[in-house]
Amino acid sequence: MGREATNDLFVICNPLSRIVARDQIGHLIQVISSRTMFAQQLVNGLMLGGAYALVAIGYTLIFGVLNLLHLAHGEVFMVGAYVGLVVALAGFPPWVTLAGAMLAAAALGVLVERVAFRPVRNRGSHVTPLITTIAVGLVLQHVVVKIFGAEPVAFPAPFASASLALGPLTLSSLQLLILGTSLALMAALEVFLRSTPTGMAIRATAENQTVAGLMGINVSLAIVITFAIASALAGAAGVLLAWNFTGLSPFFGVKVGLKGLAIMLLGGLGNVTGAMVGGLIIGVVEVMSVAYLASSYRDAFAFAVMILILLVRPTGLFGARLQTG
């Protein structure tokens, strides 16, 4: 009698058990899916932030050495991207495209230093270099418009995209290329500034130009090398972001330049590590805002987070002049 009652109870409860189990499985799948999406967007944000960080590092290096803002840096970034476009359309492989953009941007950076900074940097005014670099930026914009036109142009992909599955994540070969290149360039810069005589000369010049000169350091050469490195990184970032967005325009550098400047403030004026971390943060915040809010708010949300951080830490996340950590 007891056994029959148990069977009857099992028959009554079994449909309810199946419903509960189905709901639990559905909830588990939803949680896994949301976590997978979060991880996927995190990788996308790091990829974008790595390129942003390269631009911000350029601002940081120049400000750390000269204590002056280079407001044409966004246009140097843009010119590097267009040089990369010309090299890519000529049929050269991706690494030649990247190297060509970096070399052209480095040469342009040295020219900007010679024309817009060196004649005015010892006059004791911070306003004059701002005006000269704004003028240089406008000239570069108009030159590119004259050569390539004002309309956006498509940037060819470096290679046929392939997907790589890493557990629940799916990464494209282009994502790996952009993220890997950004991290490699940042690591190389860190080693250069810490371990090479030229890197240490740049850091000494950033601390005090007069004392560095008395120690036998060629201050003018250190400044020129700083501009070359900062501009080369901007050129690399131009190609990486053009690959990511599959296009560019003569005004491509304005928005990215403003973000690079904001990232420098976020990380701390003159702090290279701060620029690296700040760029990754802004990239992740921007991508997350697109994924979970709306694409129209991506810039507003990224700048809002930056403002909140600066309200808590006015000197930036790391705050100090040209340091690597």
C-alpha cells in the first residue's frame, strides 16, 4: 500500500520536477551566455584600448619631456594611417604597411618638432606651442584632403579573416593581430625606456633638462628621438584602428586625438604606464557601453567614466611625470 502511494506521488510530482529542471537549465544557459558575451566584449575592448593607448603614450612622452601639449598629434596619427593605406594598396604585406606608417609618422613627428616646437619652446610661454601645433594640424588636414579627398575611404583588410575558438570565446585573426601588436609595442617601449642608454637619457631629460645637459646628455637629440618614437607609435595606432574600423577619413585623427589627450589625463600627466592602463580602460568602457547601452553613447559614456575617475583622483590613476611605473 505504501509503495503504491509513493508511485502515485512520483507520477504527480514528476511533471513539476521536469518544469523546475527545465527552468534551472534555461537560467544556467542564460548565465553562461551573458558571461561569454561579457568576456567577448572585454577582449574587444582591450583590442581597441591597446590602439588608443599607443596614441596616449605619444602625448605622454612629449608632455613628459617638454611639459608642452602636442595638439597636432592626432593629425600625425591620421597621416600615418593614410601612408599605411598607400602601402597596403600597393600590395605590400601587413608588416610592411605597419612599418611604413611608423617610419612616415616618425619623420613627420621630427619635422613638427623642428618647425612647431624648437623655435618657441624656450620662450617661456605654453600658449605659443599650442597655437603652432594647432596650425600644423590644420595644414596636415588640408594637405590630406587635397590629396585623398574629404570623403571616407575603405582600408583594405591585412588578410582574409579567420576565427580561432578559445573555449567559449571566438577571436578573429585580425583581433589577435591588433591586440598583439599593441601589447608588443607597449612592452618594447617599456624595455627601451628602462634598459637602454637612450631611454634613460629621455627620462633624465624629462626630469630636468638643465641637469641632463650638465651630465653630458644631448638634450636636443633626446627631444627629437622622443618625437620620433611618439609619432611612430601614433602611426602604428593609425593603421591598427583603420584595420579595426575598415576605413578612415582626413578627420579621423580629431576624435582619436582628443581621446588620446583625455587618456593621458586619466593615466596621469607624463606617466607612460598610466597612459597604457588608461587606454585599456577607455577601450573596455567604450565597447561595453556599445554592447549593453547604445552605440550613440560610446564616446559620452567613456568620457563620463574618465571624469568620474578624475574627480576621485585629480592627478590621474598614476600621476607623476615621465615614469614607467
